[in-house]
Amino acid sequence: MPPIPAAQLGRVLVIDDDPTARERIMQPLTDQQCVAVGTMRRDAARHLQTDQFSLVILDVRREALNGFDTLRQVRTRSNVPVILITEARHDEIDRVLALELGADDLLPQPFSVRELIARARAILRRQEYGRRFTGPSPRGGYRFQGWELRHTIRTLTNPAGNEVELTKKEYALLTAFLDAPGRPLSRLHLMRATRTHEDIFDRSIDVQVLRLRRKLSAHPRGGDLIKTERSYGYRFDATVETLF
């Protein structure tokens, strides 16, 4: 297959317990001037600890639950983008679970090599675009309604001074709201901000918003901060002060 002109893929970790299936994925990547490293699931954590990768491709076709455990392990060690290769028969619950656990994209079998490479490059392109063109949030963070979100230590404290635990996606979602207070934000914008794949499950962002609302509403000064914009998305209704 001739090289596909696009951004370089860099180093890619391919996780699959079947050496034949692993090689079928690795060889086309190598043909695209990519450094492809193959490993079994049990050795994935070691590779992530000792090396840097631009992307992980994780095959969960044969054992989805064990594959999801591996995805959890990847996410506890790295923010590297992850593409899951899945069975076409995997139902919506499996797909949603994969996204909630931190997968960046899902590719059902059967798939073409060109599609796999195109999806990989699309993820890396979005990542680079975000680094280069997205306006940076204030270095210190934000203050709103007595709450403080501190970027340097990645913590949210409520008006009583107590720390509120946020997941990675909840933190990204709240940051997206605080970057644009009072402005209606579409579901698509918020899904991109939290790196949720919009084509798989359009309402997954609603679940994230619901969870964030619950955490904010646990304090009297946190209720009703996130307004619903019907048939569009959400709006953060508060005066926001930047911290430097």
C-alpha cells in the first residue's frame, strides 16, 4: 500500500495477545514510516512506563472485558490517545463503556487498513490543532461563585474550601464552560473538549454534564450553574474571574 500523505504517526503501541492479528496491524503502520511496537496485554503497562508513544491501538475483539481492564491500566498511566478495535456485534453499552473509560475512537471489525491509519492521523491532527490553535486557559485557573478551579494543581474547591474530586472528563468539561461563561456551547463543542467521540453516542455528553451538575449542586452555591440550551447544548451561568 503506498504511503498516505499526512502527519507522521510517530511511535504507536499495538496491544493484542494474538501475534498474527498484531502483525496484521503493525505491518501497514511500518509501511507508513511509523515505529510500531507490538505487545501482549500483560506487558502493556511496562511499555508505557519505559517509552513514549503518540498513539495506542488496543484490540478488544476476543475478550472485551479484559480489553477494557487494559484500557483502564493505560489511562492510569498515560493520556496517550487510544483507538479500540472491536467486534461489530458489540452493543451500545460496550461502546459507551469504552468511551467512558477513555477510548478516543472505536473501529469495528471488519475495517480497512486505510481507515485505521486515517482515524489515527485524524486523532493526532486534532490533538496538534488543540495544542497550536486553542486559546490557552488562564495559567492559574478560575474563580466563580466562591468556587476555585486551579490548573496548576488540577483541583476544584467549593466555597467552604473543601476539595471536590473531578474525573478527567469532568475537569475538561468544567474548563470548557469556564473558558466561555454565559455563552451557549453546542454538544459537539463540549464533546470535542472532553474528547468524546460524537459519532458513537451523541448523548454521552449529557451524562457528563449530569454528573458535573450533581457535584456542583452538592453545595448551595453550586446549584443551577449549568443551564440547558434546548436542542443545542449548555451554558454556564455565572460571573467568572480568571486567576493568574
